[in-house]
Amino acid sequence: MSTAEQPRRADAVRNRRLALEAAKTLLVQSGVTITVEAIARQAGLGAATIVRAFGTKDALIDAAVTDLLDPLIQRAHQALTEPDPAAALRRFLLDLIDFQAAHWVMSEQLTHLQIPLTAERRSALHQALLGMIDRAREAGAIRTDIDPAVVTVMLGEVVYAIARSSATPPALAHDFVTVLADGLRPQSSTGPAGR
Amino acid sequence: MSTAEQPRRADAVRNRRLALEAAKTLLVQSGVTITVEAIARQAGLGAATIVRAFGTKDALIDAAVTDLLDPLIQRAHQALTEPDPAAALRRFLLDLIDFQAAHWVMSEQLTHLQIPLTAERRSALHQALLGMIDRAREAGAIRTDIDPAVVTVMLGEVVYAIARSSATPPALAHDFVTVLADGLRPQSSTGPAGR
DNA sequence: CGCTATCTGAAATGAACACTCCAGTTGAGA
DNA sequence: TCTCAACTGGAGTGTTCATTTCAGATAGCG
């Protein structure tokens, strides 16, 4: 393909890797404003070197976030093949919350950046989640009076939010998923519906 | 009190008001980076005038956001006195989502600002929400196996998230509150619990 | 080894902002 | 109407950054 990797000097390759690791480290830390300067310091390199290795700061961040996101995507694909769809969904939601709890600071940093790779990964996650919900729905584990697309948006956004919450104790995540799961289960009693 | 308003010239008062309105207008618009320059243009004033009227840009934004938040706080207090706690909570959640849907862009802008007044209002909202949940709980409308504080965090964050979702069709908000309400209701069947 | 294309990073550049200065304007009391 | 302190806003000032430049260092081939 067009991925024609022109040969690069060993030190350039090494420094590129260092820059990526440094960016990942900073992305996970809270409270830090991520500047090229800061990444350079963390990597023990000059700022110019870092920018040159990726073209722009945005491209560097994009690559770093993509890296961080990959394990999560793997888990998502895994969840899609597990036998019990409801359990898989539940487990994945908890994974998602864990991930966001560790990384929500990152999301804040990303707002004004041009990060196409990351956008792509996010969309992949969204697709996988949609798949999980479809499976759970077909298995009868999720009420059918709500559009699966709506459920997907709901869960995706909500997980982000819950992880974001200042405290984020594990108990919160667990309780939260419980409430969601109970609310999403087919409701036997349409209850005091009218209200 | 110490609110000793030293007399100010009529034009100064008018311009202060203009600046506040301009800031509110921009805060609600999406995609706009809010600079003092932009607010000044919107208000038809010079940038210097605006900064001087409030001391700092942050103070201006703080005042504007506070203004925008006030009606919502009023609704919250209102909800606390309605006869049916469950219905009041539900209605307020929908209000909250509506508000956030209209204003979430704003929240993004606020991340790096010094906005004590706004922080205070937010905390007031949180308190009110906690109150509503307590009332609904006492009325037996909310399951008791989950800490009310957790429920509060849950709802507060979640509402923010759901409003944030790109689409935000009203249907989404409605369905979402339904799912939450069903999930938060006392669960008769501990169900096929183990799972 | 020696040579040179590739790399490096300190310093320069330039853009975006919040905030300040000051010469000129204006509201409003006498 | 006159006067002047309070106001205004265009033109700075100082910062914070991403990105570029370029003189010097170095990987790695012959």
C-alpha cells in the first residue's frame, strides 16, 4: 500500500517511540496541560524533534490516544463473541467505565484537536457497542420498546459521564450498571404506566 | 452589606449589561471559541471596555453562566415542593436534560476558567437534586439498596452526558429517563439475580 | 576511518489572547 | 452652558504556545 516506509535512522525511530510513550504518560495524568514542551521534557527530547517526528502536535496526540484505545477495542470485539450476550454487555460496560475512569482527563484535552485516527477508533467502539446491544436484545435481555441506537448512544455517553464523576468509586460504577441493567431489562409490569 | 455599589455612570451600566448579554449569546452558540474580542464584537463595544466592566474575562463568564443557570435553580427549588416526589424528580430530570442540551457547549468552554459563582450554583443544583432523590426515596419510589449520594452523582453526571450526545433528540431524553426511572424503582423480583 | 545525508534541539518566528495605557469623548452636576 | 471626572476603545504589552530554522552532531555505509 501507500505505507511505503522510507528507511529512517535508528535514533529517529527510537525518539519517535519515546515521544509516543511520553505523550501517553501525560495523557493519563490529570491536571497537566499538554504542551509540546511538556511532552518533550517527559521524553527527554527537544520540542522540535517531537513535532518533526509526527508532523504536528495533533498527529502525535492522535497516535498516542489510538494506542491507548486499542486494548479497549480488543475487549469490545471479544465481548461480541462471548456466549452470553447480556453478561458480555454488562462486563464490557464495566470495562468501559474502568477505562474512562482512568482516562477521562484525556478526553478533556482532546476537544479542540484534529484527531482523525482517534475519531475512527471511537466510531469502531460505538459500532461494537451497538453490536453487543443487538445481541443482548435478540437474546431477550433488553426491552424492545426502545430503539437500540438510542440505547447505544445512551450507554456510550453515560459511561463517559459516570467515569468523569469526581469520585468514581468502584461502587458507583457497579451500582450504576446495575440500575441501567434493571432499567433496560424487559419491564414486566408496564407499571403505573400513565405517569 | 459590602455590596456598596459606588455610583456609576449610566453608559457604564448599560455597557456592562450589553457585555453580559453578548457573553450569554456566545455561550449558548456552538463552535465558537469565546474570546474577549468576540464578546466585544457581539456587544458592539471595545474589548477593553468589557474587561474593565468585570475585571477579568473569567468574572464576566462567571456572571453570564450564573445568569443562565438561575432559572434552572428556580425550577429545582420548585420541584422540591411539589406533592408527588417521583413525578417531580422525573420532570426535573427532563428539565435538566433540556437545559444541558441547549447549553452543553457552554460547559466545555468552562473547563479552564476561574468561576466561583458558577461553582456555587452548581453545588446548589446538586443539593437540590439530592433533596429530590431523598424525597422520592422516602415516598418509596426509589430502591433503597443504592446510596442516595450515588444516585445523585449518577443522575447529575448522566444528564450532562445524555444532553451532550451529538443528536440529542427529545425521544432520547424521554427514553433515557424512562430507563433510569425503571432501573431506580424498587426491584420486586430480585430476578435471575446472580447473573 | 571518513563522509554525508539524516537528525537534533536551542533559539527564532509568528499567531492568539487576556489585559493595560492613554488620548480623546461624554454624562451629568453646578 | 461649562467643566471635569468617569468612560471608551485603538494601540500596545506581555504570555503562552505550536511550528520553523539552522548550525552542529551523528548514524551508518563504503
